[in-house]
Amino acid sequence: MAELVARTAQAFAQIGVPGELIIVDDGSSDGTAAQVTALQSDYPWLRLIRHRRNRGLTAALRSGFRAAQGEFILFLPADLESNPAEDIPKLYAGLQAGYDVVVGWRQGRADGKELASAIYNAVSRRLFPVQIHDANWIKGFRREVIQALPPLRSDWHRFLVHMAAEQGFRITEVPTTWYPRRAGRSHFGFSRIPISLLDVITIRFLLTFSQKPMRFFGGLGLATFTVAGLVFLFLAYLWFFQEQTQKRPVFWTALILVVAGLLFFLVGFLAEIIVAQGDRLADLEARLERHEQNHTPL
């Protein structure tokens, strides 16, 4: 921990701006909190946030984002796979150049996760308007990007760049050197691959249809109605012109499609109501935040 803080101090001196380092102790049992507390007398800009139990990286980021006070917010791991003295100036330079998000691109990586990461990043480039090679690594954000992100759910830290790109923020990447971790262990396993795939699908759905859910569910309803209508026309043709008896399995299939179409429309209407209520809550939260900042009437 002392080396991490010292390298961060070196980075602050190099870029010539005051900064703060927020360490999020996510329920660790390795004495992280005690080490940070011991260092705070020498580094007054060092801050500590503690979680009573392990809540995951996304929750740790939420806590860090809420506590951060600067115009630029950078995220780096504490295990020194990233060297703050090298990488903080690189991320800061990208933000100073006018970009809203700057992402690190690991060079020389050798942690056994290269193939899975390559697949994940390739899928991400296909599904989202973001052309970067390493979406799940160190990042730098302007504060307005963090404020514009939707509420983060479990494991959604992997999709911060995707959500920012969907909202039109400017994104770039900078090459960074990867180093073997100094402490802790990776929690990666092949069981995370299908979980990540489901998360990617969920994020893609939410970003695409969260504001107009009826376009999705209504489209499915129209499609099922169309198929059901064609089937009924075919059965009517057989009955009136071919004098054939009804095909009951086909008839019941078409009837089920009609019911499914009605359900899709119903779900679409309910989703629209939920989205409308969410927009009202978001507007109320924004008004409350302005009131707290400016002491203006609601």
C-alpha cells in the first residue's frame, strides 16, 4: 500500500495538479484499512472508505465515485498491475486533450485471461459504438460522465465505457504497461464467461430500449400477430377452396401466437409506465441535487 501511495504522489507531482487518492476497502481482511490510516499523516490527500463486507468492484466504484471531489476521476487497481506513476499522467493527458473518457490498453499482458478478454472486447465492439481494445481496464472520466451514468448494478463496472459511448461521450485509449499483481488473487473463472454474456445482452437491451420499450415489445407483438394472421389465412384457404378439414395443431399454434402477441403489447405498455415513472424520479433527484448545491427552492 505504501508503494501505491508513493507512486500516486509521484504522478501528482509530475502533472502538477493537486489530487486525492481514495482507497475503497471492500471488506478485506489483509489490514488495508490500518495501512491507509497509518499513511494518512504523511499524505493528507489520502482518503479511506470502508465496506463492512465484500460487496464487489461495482459497489466499490459507486462508493468511490460518490466520494470523489475533483473534475477528473481516475480508476486504477490497488494491486500494482497498473503503475500509477506511469498511467495517471497518460490518462490525465487524454482528458486534458478534450476526451471525456480515456481507457488504458494493456501491453505485454500475461495473466492467462488474454483469450477471454479478446472475445469479450470483440463482442463489445460489435454491439456497442466503441472501438477500443481493453474495455475492462483502467479508466479516466470527466465528472459529467460519471453523473450521466445510470445506477450501476452488480458487475456493471465492465460496461462503464459502453454506457458512456451510448450517450455520445468522446472516448479514446492509451497504451499502458501491464505488470504482474503484487498482492491478492484474481477471481476470474470460466464460469464468468456466460455471466458476462448475459450482462452484455442486458446492457445492450437497456441502452437500446429503456426509453422506448414499446418499440421492442410492440415489434414482437406485431410480428406474432402477422404470423398468426398468415396462418389463419392459410387455414381459411384450405377450408373454402380446397375443402380440407381444419388442421387443429396449426390452428392452436396460431391461436397461441395471438395470445403471445397480446401479452407482448401488455408488457410494452407496462414497461412504458415504468420508464415514465423512472424519468419522473430522475427529474426529482436532479432537482433535489440542485437544491442541495445552490439552496434554491424546489
